[in-house]
Amino acid sequence: MNNKSKATVASCLQCETREHSVMCSLKAPYFEQLEKNKTTLNYKKGTPLFQEGSHSIGVYCIKEGKIKITKLGDLGREQIIGLAKPGDLIGYRSVFGDRMSTSAIALEDSVVCFIPKEPFLETLKEAPDFSMDLFRLISSDLKRSDQLITHLAQKPVRERTAEALILLHDTYGTLSDEKTLDVQLSRDEIANMIGTAMETAVRFLNEFKRDGIIDLSGKKIKILKKDELAKIANMYD
């Protein structure tokens, strides 16, 4: 079974996600240059876009769907270190080197535009505004990575569980009821976000449900009291 297939090539200039992407600073001629080289692909849920340790061959811009960014620990356990949504560019940090430092896996059926390394790097040389925006994005990513390391080392698991739920809410939003998260993760995936055993993650999710902060129905999670979650997570505006 082929879990990856070519899709109808999407126009960068007409893409609905362009205004939410680092690609928005690119002028029309550069978009046209990238469009000559890019490929638009369909990925089935659970399919890797790229894998840690593989050769870096280009960058990926999410058109539709949701992607998790993962890294393997010393014992081979997956750690979810990032989430991507439509408009996000991924794989760009490794494009300056040789090997991918992370893996990216579709959380649901997704449509992704792939841009090969050489034309992407050539565009960076020719479009200084785009280069600066990309460097700002890299800087922001490094800041988030530093924060993740600190939280995993210092925050209690209960706080990290609450923070993970808020991150899912802020990244993917909610369904029409404005409470149910518009993403479904397994309990193991949630544990991998938090950096704990699945049993521990389940215990705190059930505790939040018991306290009326969230509601659970299979993989569906409904946030009932986001402010209360923020207090538990020690997150302040």
C-alpha cells in the first residue's frame, strides 16, 4: 500500500495558507522559480515526510493537515518536539547540512509541497527579505527548544500535561463547539509530548476530567476550563 502520492500542484501565489507562512515575504518571481521545482504530495495518516538521520533533500510546506515533529531519545523512545499546521515550513534547519535532525509524521491525511534543497538555497541567496524571515524563524525555534528542555527538566509532569493541552489548543484550535480540540492524538503520543510514561499521562488526563477541567471521549479532548489549565501549567500572559 502506497501511503504517499502526487497531488495536483498547488499554486504558491493562490495558496490559502500563504499569509500564515514564512513564504509570504517572497515576491512573485521567486514563487514562480520555486513552483518550477516543487512537487505537491498527499500523505496518509502515519506516513513519514522525512526521518531522522536521512539525507536532507529539501523543505516541506504544509498545505493541508497536521504534522508531528519527533526525535528519538537514547533509549529509542519517541519525543514529540513540535507540531506543524497549514502554512508551516519544516525541514529547513537541516537544509544547511546533510542529515535530518528530526522526523516528521502525518497526524492525519495531509497535503504537502516539497521544494528541493538546491532551488530553495538559491532563493535564499536571491531574496534577502525571505532569508531574514527564515533566520527569525530559526531563532524562534531555538527559543522554543530551549524552553522545552527546561520544562522537561524542571516542570512537574502535571504542569507539563496541562501545558501540552494548551499547546494543542493554540496550535490547532477547536471544532465548531469551540471546546473540542481539532486534533486527535493517542494517549501514547500525548505522553511523548510531555516526556513521561503513558500511564502517567492518562492518570493526569483523568484527574483533569474528574475536576471538570476537560472532557474525554476516546481520542477527542474537550477543553472546558482553559484558564484553569493555564494556572496548573504555570503559564502567564
